[in-house]
Amino acid sequence: MIRNNTILLATLAFLLLACADDATQADRPTDKTYDMLITGGRIVDGSGAPWYRADIAINDGKIVAIGDLAERPAKQTIDAGDRVVSPGFIDMMGGSTLPLLVDPDSALSKLHQGVTTLLVGELTTEAPHNDETFPAGLTVDGDQVKWRTYKEYFALLEQHKIPLNAVHNIGAAQVRLVVLGNEDRPPTDDELEQMKAIVAEAMEDGVFGLATSLIYPPATYASTHELVELARVAARYNGIYLTHMRNESFRVLEALEEAINIGKEARLPVHIYHLKAAGQENWALMQKALDRIALARRNGFDVTADVYPYIRNGIFLGSFFHPRHYAQGEDAFVASLSDPAVRANLRTETESTSDWENWYRHIGNNWDNALITKAVPAKNEVYVGLSVQEAADMAGVDPWQLVFDLLQESNSLWDVRVSPKSMNEEQKIQALRAPFVSIDSDASPVNPASVSSTHPRAFGTFPRVLAKYVRDEGVLTLEEGIRKMTSLPANRLRLFDRGRISPGMAADLVIFDPEKIQDKATFTEPLLYSEGIDYSIVNGIAVIEDGSYTGNEPGRVLRARH
């Protein structure tokens, strides 16, 4: 019996060795030619594990082999020259994909940062629409186009092609606009059912989750109950709830609790957009917010967050006034600014009350701490790059008068933007060191030839993390910094074929020199591309090559698999 077992084991061992030899033979460079071969790189695979040296082979947009492959034939071979090869970066809040349609060169602001996948959708979103929310359509390549659903919008993106991948959410505010307009009231039962049906259609079209931005009207008018009901629809499709919380300052902990409760009641994961504790008197609340998230995770509830690496945020100038003033819509609010009494009352309220998200208080009641980053009409662009106080001095008026004039002349809540100095470095470091915090830019793609200014995060976010917080200050290791830009957001979005370097994964890759990578955009010169991203490879095709745009458009609309 013992002899028979010995013979059986020997036979099995021989068969296993033969199979292994066949597998090795099959992978030898006989007549196999790869689409792309990256040699000589230091691989940081996105998992957080230490870097290692190896070559990477790509076929049909996928990583097919990792190892000693330098002698293998390939249609394109890239010598990484001991630079870092990492998964492509995932921007956890990239504004909107509309610029990719109307101004394709805007994508370069992302690609020069190493971003290969863009998540969008927070307040108003690309879809759905009705005749009131999208009356005129949009000009794309000289044609007037319209859409109503995400299915139609995704088809447009695919028809016109995009250079990087796009992931979309549906905004609860957009749903409100379609059903209720700008009204500050709860939906009726029938209206709530309409809203839920709209969310269901968007989820079926392939969006990843329900998103909110609860400091801006009309999103701020939504009750917790309303949001739970909409989130329950997203949960049926295995979606997630993503939120710019109702408060990011003195009530940040209460706002966080609301977000977690929405997730628990609706039974879906929660992600907090650009977590912050704004206003000097609130900075100590950041660690408490992080501790609350950590506690939820220890107790088995799936909640994560992201941050951008700047202590100035970016908001609409109209956000400095209580949201209730927009209850009748932005047109009515702007028209009311013709009345000196309205202006006086708004100023008094903003200077003297603090039981709401008061950004004037967050900047220390000092207009020097709010930089103007966008102003319309064209005559007001002279103020871009100045603080509100500096712009008022230039105009020879009181800063409050300038604020009201800018809003009135723009005729919009959305067309004047400022960057308040509301945070500190300590809270950024605390957040970056939390293992569940990923990276976002909170900025749409931007073409520097088309705008006069923007927040520098639109051009510098991801290189800034690698330059400032990894290389220069040692807040994060290189491996951990890259994990926060790759596998962590990929796992959050359930993009399980991206965010890591491994055979079978999508070939979204970045090659850079960690000693040379650098953000260049500043608040005084915000329209500067970052340096040091030598290659951005999207679905196996180089879009940035030797630091220059190739013109390739291999990006995909990534649809959720519900």
C-alpha cells in the first residue's frame, strides 16, 4: 500500500512539472508579440506593497505578463529607465465630463497629472434633463446636441471619444431640478416616486451612485428622509452614496452622522467628498471626524472619504449667503440685489449670525482671505487672482458692495467663484494619514486657453501629493501615496479590474520620476500643467508620451455592473 502511494505521488509530481514546463514554454518569446512592453521600471503596484523591479507586457488593453520580459518582441517598447511605474490615478471628484465634449483639450489638465479615470457627479449632473433644465442644448463639434438620459449622454461621449476613462454619479439636486425645480419644499408622495424612478433609470444606465452637495441650493432643501428614499433606490443596484456634506465646519460631526445614517438606513456604502473642518475655530474637529469614520469601519459599516491637498477650498461667491435666499431661484435672488435694503440685510445677517454654513466667518470675517478665481462678464476678469478686499480697493468701493455687484452683474449663482483660506496643514496631514482617505481634485477638466483662472487643484492635485506630502515632507510613503490614488478609490467604486498592476488588470498606467514630479499651478498662476508625468497610458494606449499629448482617445465610459 505504501509502495502504491509512493508511485502515485511520483506520477503526480511528474505531471505537475510537465505542465509547469509547458506553461513556461508557452510564455517564451517564440512568435508572440505584445502590443506594448514597459521595461526597466520600479513597479509600485497600487496595493501599498513595497516597489519592485520588473517589466510589464500589455495586449488588448490588459496587463498580460509581469517579469523579466525585456527581450520579448513588442509593437511598442517603453524603457522606463528606473522610473516609477504605477497604476493610473483615479480622481475621486473630477467635476464634470462636459468639458471633454465641448473643449477636448481640457483633458490635458488631468492627463498631465497622471489621472486616467475621472469620477464626476456631485451637485447638478450631466443627466437627467427635461425642457426646463436643458432647453437649448449644447454645441459639440459644430452640431447642436441634446440628451435627456444618461444612456443618451454616454452614447455622445462614446461617439465623440474621450482620452481618459469616465465614471458618473447621479446628483440628487439634478433629480430635484427635474421634478421640483428650485423650490424649497418637500416633494409630494407622487413627486417622490417620480424622483425615485429617475434614480432607478440612471442606475440602470450605468451610473455608480447617488451624489449630494448639501450646502448648495437646491440640494440643501432635501430632507434626510428624501435622501434615504433616493439612496434606497441606488442600493437596489449595488450603488453607493457620495456626499458633500450638509456642513463642513462647526457642525461637521453632525453632518457626518447624517451621512452615515443615510447609508445605514438605505443599506449602502457612504463616501465623503473632500472632507474638511473649515474655519479656524473648527480645525480640531477634523481628527474627531476621522475617528468617527474609523469607528464606523471597525463596527463593520463601509464609509470612506477623500481630500484635496490645498488649504483653500473653492466655492461659488453666492455661497456666502444663507441658502434660503435662493428658495425662489437664482434669478429672483439676483434681481433682489437691486434693492439697497436687501443688500444691507444680507450683510447684517452674514456678519452677525453663525447657525449655518457661514463662509464669511470661516475666513475670519476678512475678505482678504477669499481669492477671486472666476468673474463674469469680461470686464470683471481684472479681479481674477485678487482677494475680494484687493479687488474692492482696485474698484474704490467697500468689499461688500463689490460682492453684491459681482453677483448682480454675473446674473448667476454659479459664475463667480472664490477660494477661501479656510483650512490648515495639520488637518490635511491627519486626513492623508488615515488609511481610508483617497485623493480628489474637486475640479473639472480645464483648458488654459479657454479660461482666465481656476483653482490650482485643477492642474496640480496629484503631483502635489507626490511632491509635497511624499517626497518633500515624508507624510506618506511613495507606496501609500499611490495606493490612495489607485487601488483605494478603485475598490470604493468597485472597479476591481483597475487600480492595481497585476496580470488581467486594465492597462491604465503612469510612468514618472519621483524626484522630478511637481505641481506648478499656484493661486497667482493657476493655469500651469504639472511636470514629471512622462507617460499616461489609458487602456493600453499612450495618451501622454515623453511628456506630450499623442492625440489618442482610448478612454471609456465605465458603466457600473449592477
